Amino acid sequence: MNTREQLLALNDELRRLKSEGRRTVSISESSLDELRAVLADAPEIAEEPAARTAVRENEEITTFVPTSVAAPAAKPAAVKTKPALSPRADIALPQGDKATQWQALRELVLNDPVCRERVYKGKQVVFGVGNLDASIMFVGEAPGADEEDLGEPFVGRAGQLLNRMIKAMGLDRSQVYIGNILNWRPELGVRNADGSQTGNRPPTAEEMVYCLPFIRAQIAIVRPKVLVALGKTAVDGLLGAERFKSMGAARGSWHDYADTPLRATYHPSYLLRQEGLVSASAKKIKRDAWEDLLAVMERAELPISDKQRNYFL
Ligand code: URA
């Protein structure tokens, strides 16, 4: 989908929600930032009649509720037909080596009744993958269309970019660990006849709170040297939604997650939306993302060549 089609799809979805009587939707700060950036970068799109409607809808976003882990939004955007989620207790891992613990945790998550109930029929709960001795662990937001089909995180377009980022760091996907804050694809409430869903939404605070023990337990098993939070949802989930107002505020310095250094960087989907854009801001975003990864490499004590230092994503 190109930017115009994405905007039109967003517009349609906002209209649909409005026609159902919904006056507010839950939207993360990072998604808002992305929307503003798309519109700022594409004045020709903002001039289109349909896009103007989207912009007008966007103006209403001042009344939208930012997602918050610390204080769940009064009206989370969870699909109304599903029962409310209660936070689940932290997970007690079984005795044994990393592989034993990981296997037990994977079984628990894949069979978790709440996860199974939230997954659309025929689609899959998605658990983390990778090297249990990885120095670097990437944490994303939530599965998308390809991930819910294949049951593996980051296997679609964003995943292909993540693979290229990992390669640029001198590593292979099999040498790192990759997980998500959420283990199912957030439902918009409407599926196409073939079971596909047009568009994604960020997880609600309630959904994140439910799944957080799963990613926390994966971090406890892998014990990476460095955590990389991909996008604001991962930052909010791991560090608390109240810590940073935007990705801009979260990235560029080191944070601490349970004694593991954490670096925040832009989500690959956001970076994908910069591809092909020639504006100075798009270039800066890509340069900043690579600088985040250089910092991660340094912290993980990976060798860095001159070519890598001068590389641009
Ligand atoms: N985006 C994510 O945050 N996670 C995935 O697994 C895929 C896309």
C-alpha cells in the first residue's frame, strides 16, 4: 500500500468508527507523530479532497486518548465483543536450562486461552524467536498480517527491513532474539471475506498489560547484553508509558530495563514509510536509526568497521 492508499484506508476506518457512534479512538503518540510526518512530507497528498477529510479527522485527534500502560485509558480500543482483560500474574519459569524454560513459556503462551481467543480464526498466536544466547534482543509492537499467518514475529515487510538492519550490524537474524510486546494481531473489528484485515492499530494499554509478563519472561530467559525497543509501543511497554512523550525523547540515550541497557529506536514500519522520501527529515530519521544501532553494537561489544560508521540506512 502506498502512502495515499494508507491515508485513504485510515480515513475509511475513522469514518466507519464514527458511523458506529465512536467519538474517540486510542492512538499512541508514535502513531500520531507518524501521521503528522506523513502529511508534512506529502503536501500533494494533503491537498487531495479525500486526504483533507483524513486531516480533518486527524484534527479531532486532540480529543483522542493516547495509550497508557500506567493508567489504562478510560475507553480502550479493544474489540467490544471480547470480554475485558484482567492483568495476569508474572510468570514463574520452571527449573532448567534456557531451552527448557523457553519451550515451557512458548507452550504457555501459544495455549493461553486469552491469546487464543483474541486471535482471528485460522490465524496464529505469535511468540518470540531467535538465539537464546543472543547479545541483542529486539522488541517490536505486535504481529501484523504476515506474522499472524506464519506465527513468527517480523516476517513481513517490516521484518525484511529488520533483517537488513541486523545484517548491516554484521549479524544474522539467527544470532539475535526477536519478540513483541503483544502476542496477537490487534483486531480492528472488521475482517475481509478471506479473513484478512485491512490496516493495523496499536495495542491498547489493557492488551499490553496482559501480554507484558510474556515478553518480560523471554528477556529473563535470554538475558541479552542489550535490548532494542523498536518504536514507542515497545518503549512504553518496557519502560512505562509515562516515561517518554515521543520517540524523539526516548531515543538517543541509554535506559535501564531491569539492569539491562535498553536503546530505543524507530520501528521498521516507520522507517519503511521514509523510504523513497527525499526530505531532510526523512534522511535524518534514517541516519538517527543507524546511529542507534551503532550505539547498540558498541554496547554489545561488536566490531564496527569504518564502512559501518559511515553507512546510511
Ligand atoms: N511489527 C511488529 O511490531 N512486530 C512484528 O512482528 C511485525 C511487525
